[in-house]
Amino acid sequence: SVKVTKICCSGPTCAVIALKCPHIIVTIVDLNQARVDAWNSPDFKLPIYEPGLEEVVREARGRNLFFSTDVDKGIEEADLIFVSVNTPTKKSGVGAGFAADLNYVELATRRIAQVARTSKIVVEKSTVPCRTAESMRTILEANSKPGCRFDILSNPEFLAEGTAISDLFKPDRVLIGSLQTPEGLSACQSLAAVYANWVPKDRVLTVGLWSSELSKLAANAMLAQRISSINALSAICEATGANIDEVAHAVGYDTRIGPKFLKASVGFGGSCFQKDILNLVYLSESLHLPEVAAYWRQVVEMNEHQKRRFSKRVVDTMFNTITGKRIAVLGFAFKADTGDTRESAAITLIRDFQSEKAYVNIYDPQVPHDQIWADLAEASPLAPVETIQKQVRICSSAMEACQDAEAVVIATEWKEFNDIDWEQVYSNMNKPAFIFDGRLLVDAEKLRKIGFSVTTIGRP
Ligand code: UDX
């Protein structure tokens, strides 16, 4: 198999490859000059927030890790190219709302075919529905120059945001899919050899191309399904007096089930779960498997139900009206330790509060204010911007957000919300002062002693 010496990729995951493999030159390419400048900035003001990333870039940048807008040069020089581009859900056309938009993957693939003058291993890293690698292969082969061969691999990313760097340092597994031909297997070995620099051999799984692609969708669908299952049970707990944390703890002790990913919440968010499940739904439907499609669709529907149920509980608890009341929403990111807001449950909650004509104060330690405004505008496309701005205020601390509020809603499990001076918050709020904990974060008993009326997911 070919020994990889130069890698070209889009997206920052390859920074870790550079760190762990000083003998490989890694170039991260991006057409966006501002982003590349940020990657290259002397004071390490990187374009994304991810714990540990800065340290990686500090060590490898300029040594064997480079950032550039010169995509063509990156492609030409590399012997292995990671294609990790956006595959958002299609907004129009066939499969709108479900199928992935593969336009960017196709454009990237065509570019590689056009520019490459030597043989390349092309690795599909974006989450894409099954058999995308096949399309990529066809495009590459139809456009390759003589003497220039392309081998396609699938190498899905399993990292989670907020823990991306530690996930990459110590992955549960690395999955590499290839054609089962001698050339395919040899390309697979080349990539496996890169990971062998820091990942134990028994954690590098090599499978067929299709299995690899489907495994990525399957893993995310099953993780999301666990959350929807625990959230469905949280509704039963609220109605019956059981405590969802106790139930999750008891259930998770079964080694076959395991304790992780059983935290009831106001609903899952993030760029992957919903998108991947809808992809799976679309795939199942196109394979004429309507029952399978309905099964997976229900995971997303349960998540929507969980968010609606939470907003309704807020209104019900506050004497059936929140009109004109001020609600502090703590947390806007889809989970803690990230500034990412894609599909964040907070967006839906705030939209619900807005349509009940409440005033909303928002505080999040990481999300930029422009991002919050953009998300809120997108969530209520019919509301004029001025109306939104009249109803919503973005604050720069939790304390400020809670000032003169009637209720506090915890939407993201930021650790710092535990260290809030709740006595102080209580004295600044209108009474009765309500707290709605959508993340099982705060000590409800302690807060009740202060005087708060506390409502927690999965508890009566
Ligand atoms: C996920 C997968 O974990 C990762 O393997 C894949 O590569 C990308 O998608 P990510 O979206 O970054 O990663 O976040 P994750 O930690 O999985 O959380 C997703 C959502 O589920 C968050 O909104 C989180 O708050 C929620 N969640 C998670 C729960 O509500 N309860 C849990 O027990 C776990």
C-alpha cells in the first residue's frame, strides 16, 4: 500500500492527524479567506471554539500543519484527500426536508477530478447517505487523466462537539470502508497506517464501503433513539411520580444497556442527529420500507413532542399565561461546551415563549449575539425583526438575564449555571419565582429552600 506523506482536507479534524503524525504534511484548505486567516492568526483566535483545539494548532501549525485557501494546490500535492463538506438537509426539490444536499460533495469531487495529475486516495468524511462513495467513484473515474487512479474510502467521523479533540485522541473506534478489491484494500491499509500512529490496531475497523456509510447513520440514529426513549419515559415520570434520573440509573446498571446517553432533556439538538435520522427515513422510503421509515421518524417526532411538552409545562405552571411576563433563558447552544446552535432546543422554546407574547432574556456563555438573532429570525420567518427585538434581550451574564424575571428556564447544561448565586437571583426576581430545569442540572431541593418554585424534567 502507498505510504501517505501529504494529506489535504477541509475542516479541522485533520489537525489531530498532523499533531500525531509529524512526518505527514497536512494542509487544511478552505475557500473562505477570513476563516483561513483566523486559523493562521498569530494570537490563535481560531474560527471555532473547541476545547483542546488551540493547543493542537499551537503545536502543529507551521511544523506540518498548514491552512490555505489554495484548494487546487492542496489537491495536487496530496496523496490522500479527505472530503468533509457540508451535507445539509435539502430545502427544496426531490426529498426536500429529508434527503441530504449532496451538491457540495459533488462539487468537491469534480474539483479533485479536474485538478489531480497523480493518483489519489479520496476519503469521504462528510455524513452522507449510503452509496455516495459510489457516485464519487463514478465521477472521479469518468474524469480522471491517464495514469491517474482514484481509490475511494469511507471514513466517517464519530466525534462529538465539545469533546472532539479527546474523542480524536482516544476514539472508541476508527471505521474505514473500502471496496473489497486488491486496490481498495490496499488504499484502506494506507489510511489505517496513518491512524496506527496513535490508535490501537484493534480499534481500527475495516469494512465494506456501504457498511461504513450506513454505520455512521446507524450510530447516530441509535444514539438519538436512546434520548427519545428516555425522554418518552420522562413524560411518564412526570405523570406518575417516578424520578427519571432514578429510572435511568437503574436501567443503565444493566451492562447490556449501559449508563451513558440516558440523560433526559428538553430535547436533543446538534447538526447530526435529526439530519441523519431524516436521511435514514428517506433512504428507507426509497427502498420501499415504509414501516422502517416510520420507526425512525418517530424518534424525531418524540423529540419535537418533548420540546412542545416542556413549553406547555412552563405556561401551565405559570397560571396558564406567560403573556407580558419576563422569562430568562439560560443557555442557547445545543449542549454545553460548544458555541454551536444548530437545531438547539432553546430556539424552539424561545419561539414558543414569543408566540405566547412573553418577554425573553437570553444568556449563553459562548454563542455570539449575532448568531442568536439570526437563529431567532429564522425560527419565526413571519415575524418582523423589530417585533423580535422588542420581545427579546440578549444579556451578558446569567444574573443580568434573571433581573426582574418571573421565571428562569435552563436550556443548556453549562456548568457555570451551577455556580450562580441563586439567593441573589431570587432577590432580583418577581415573586413567585419559577425555575424550569430542562437539563436536570440544578439541585431542586436547595433552590426550593431559597423560595423558588422548581419544575424539573422527568419529575412530578
Ligand atoms: C453527535 C454524536 O455523539 C457523534 O458521535 C456524531 O459524530 C455527531 O453527532 P454531537 O451532535 O456533537 O455529536 O453531540 P452529542 O453529545 O451526541 O449530543 C447531541 C444532543 O443530544 C445534544 O443536544 C445533547 O444535549 C443531547 N443529549 C445527549 C441528551 O439530551 N441526553 C443525553 O444523554 C445525551
